Amino acid sequence: MAPSRAPARVTAQALIAPLLPAGVVVAEERGDPPHARLLAQEAAHVARSVPERRREFTTVRLCARRALAQLGVPAAAILPGPHGAPQWPAGVVGSMTHCRDYRGAALARRRDVAALGIDAEPAEPLADGVLEAIATVGERAQIRRLLHHRPSIPWDRLLFSAKEAVYKSTFPLSGVRLGFEDVAITLDPADGSFRARLAIPGLADGQPRTVLAGRWSATRGLLLTAVTLPADGRPADAHGARR
């Protein structure tokens, strides 16, 4: 059965959970708790990293293990695969994200959700020149229009975040490394949704997928995006519900 419109199970902060369907569990932190610890394999992976990298790596895995506990899955080391995607326990799909002042993880049972991707970014404009590197001509025109009508939201960085969420949701299924130019995003300012058209089809249950739906929000100094692919391979609307 595909996820319904009911919200994901959440922790107290519940910032990204409203963007995700039932069947997805979420854990979040707005800082780095001093009690957070890595498992031995994880600690070895970041032993030579700078302190900031170790802190974010540690806290986001704390979030992931809290989410695993919500699913009734024992704690396990969560190591990056060859291309950086996290390797989850059998039967689990998930996504992690971290940025300044935010770490989060969203997980689900594979029987409920085929794949998901989440991303968080500070609600600030991109640095000069970055939009030109990540956006198509049509996307840049869209961003100009959105900034004109609703300048309070840094639409350029929201576009970047949406593309990151799309990549995180499709790569575990297809193994295809999408470039920014391979994903065309249409942002809807009215209902907090977006559409992603893929130049290279992603896969869901073995079926080519060229259009994905996602959700976005701008809240508490953050831009948050999420993409969920239902387990039955049918198209999902922007709320993560089957249609």
C-alpha cells in the first residue's frame, strides 16, 4: 500500500516531517548534542576529518539511529557507500541532511517507500555565480520571476536544495549520478510543492521515472525540501500521496 497523506511520525521539532508522508519517520537536531557518539566503524571513517565535519557527521547519525529505533530496527553503523550515499540496514530506505544549525534524518520501510530524499539549507541566497552553474536558462527565468513577486524567500538556494533532494531520492534506485543540468525544477510558490523533470530517467520498482513530485518549506531560517517515491512505483503527487 502506498503512503497516505497523514504526516510522518516526528520528534518534537518536526520541521521537515510535514513534507513527508505516512510511513516515514523523522529525527532532527538544531545543534550538536555533547552526548552524541559514533560507532567504531563510523568514528574510523571521520578520524582525520576537521572537527566541524566530525560534529555534523556524528549528530546526523544520532538522528538516523533515533529514526531506526522508531522503525523498531536495531542501531547499526551507517557508513557512506562508494558514491557517498548512506548504506542502510536491510529493508530500510532513508536520507540524511545537515547544514548550519540543522541535522535531520528521514527513514522508512522499503515495503512502504521505494526511496526518499531530504535536504536542508540556510535560508540565504547562493553566492554569486552559483545559480548560473546549477540552473537551466528556464530555471533562471523562473527564479527571477519568483524573486520579483516574493523576495523574502531565497528561491535560488531553494532550487539548489530541490535538486539535491531529487538526487538523493533517485541515486539509490538507479545508480545514475545526475548532474544539475539533468534535473529541471518547477517551484510552486502557492502550495509548497515542486516538480522535477529528469533528463535521465530514474527508477522506481524497475520502472523509468522522468517526473518526480516534491515538497518544500521555508521556516525558522531554513529551506527544507523532500522527495518521496512510493513503493508501488506509481506516480506520487506533491503531497507524497498516491494518485
